[in-house]
Amino acid sequence: MDTPISTPTDTATCVEQLRSALAEHGIKLPSLGLDWLTPDHLIALGNCNLATAHAFAEALSKTKKDISA
């Protein structure tokens, strides 16, 4: 997948969209945010505990199954 050129505003918007999408699945990544030290406007997903990682994996797996159906 090609990565589009982004601006800090685009990246901040994406962070909020990701935060909202995760919240719909009851997932909160406390460290989710912008990595201001990178020139490519990277999104920092950060660290999470095991329960959050399991919930994240389950939500992604469920979404993949829904798309495949």
C-alpha cells in the first residue's frame, strides 16, 4: 500500500479516527498519538497491556472475517 504524503493536520485527523474506531471496540491505547520527532508524521501506537493487545487482535480478526463474508 502506498503511503500518501501527509501533513501534521492529516496525521492528527487520522489519529482521532483511529482512536474513535478503537473505542467502538472498547479499546483504548493510552499512548496513541503523533510522533512529533519524525519527519514522516508517524503515528505512535505505543505500549499496551496484554488484555488490550488481545482485544485489538480480536477486533482485527473479527473485522477481517466480516470483510471476507
